[in-house]
Amino acid sequence: MDFKSSDTIPGPRTEDQLPHTAQAAVKIVIVGGFGVGKTTMVGSVSEIKPLTTEETMTQAGIGIDDDYGSESKTATTVAMDFGRISITDKLVLYLFGTPGQERFWFLWNGLFEGALGAVVLVDTRRLEVSFDVMGRLEERGVPFVVAVNSFPDAPRYPVEELRAALDLTPEIPIIECDVRRRASSKDVLLTLMRFLHSLALSGALT
């Protein structure tokens, strides 16, 4: 029987390596309730093959987990999603998607550690699940922007109505997006970077 020599084990893929021009790397977390599109966003925008920790949903979660959309959703993130995107030749973002099921929220504190900012993904059909998410970010002092994922059957509201419903202060950006599209997801991340830059200029980001 033929065996492959260990000498043939490939090294890191070229596309997985950091650009040689990279000078700064920033940790960003993508948070939200169950099924709002966090895994999809990381996958659509990452320039490397994303790491996911999705497991098949089972009967054991009935009565415990949020079952919204369970008729079409067959897997759920149980630890985190991870991806990477180069915003410029010098700036690289490391993306960490959090699990949406409430029973996995104990993992959030570790994922928030060292994060410069966050994207809160929102589904307008279930705005109420966003309050605990934003509350946890505020408790940790992590600045965030709100991205409204445009599901086909979700109602659409003017930005100011959403701001009032989510009880957001005027300076927090709200942006509509389609997380299936790389360009749209990248726009969300650029909005967060601009927001963080404005906070740094004002002295509000320490």
C-alpha cells in the first residue's frame, strides 16, 4: 500500500497569509440573536476560508432555544465563527461571530475581550432580541453599529423609527444590508471603522 510522504504536506495557503503590508490588526465581533445572519456575514466577507462551529439542530433544543426560523434552519453556531478581511493594505480586521442561542451566551465575554468594536445584526421581525445583545455591549464598553439584515419577508421601517424602537442614541450608525453579499457586508464594516475613527478623534474611544 502506498503512503504519502510527510514531505508532501502543504504549508499555509497563499490566500490565508497576511498581506506583507499589514501594519495593524483589529478584532471585531458580530453579534445578534438566533438566525439573524452572523455566520452568513462572516462567510460572505471573509477573504480566507471561515472557521465555523455549526452543529446540527436537534430535538434537545426544543423549549430551550429560540426556534424562530427553525423550519428552514438546520444548524446553529455553538462557539464562534471566525474570518478575516483586509480593509486596506495596512488594516486587517479579524471577525468573530458569536452564537445566537441564549444558552451559549456565556461564551460572549471571552469573545468580547480585546474587541475594538462590534456589529449588531438586527432582524426587524424580532427587534426585541436585540436589547440584551446591545445591553451586554454597553456593559462591556464596546462601541457598535447596528446593521439591519434585509430578509425578503421582513418589514422595513425608516431609520429614525428603528432608532426610537431600539432606544439608540443619535450618534450610533444604523445601516441596511444584505449579509449574503460581500459588498454589502463590507459596507457595514467600513461604517463601523468610520464610527470608531470618529470616536477616537473625539476622545471617546480609549
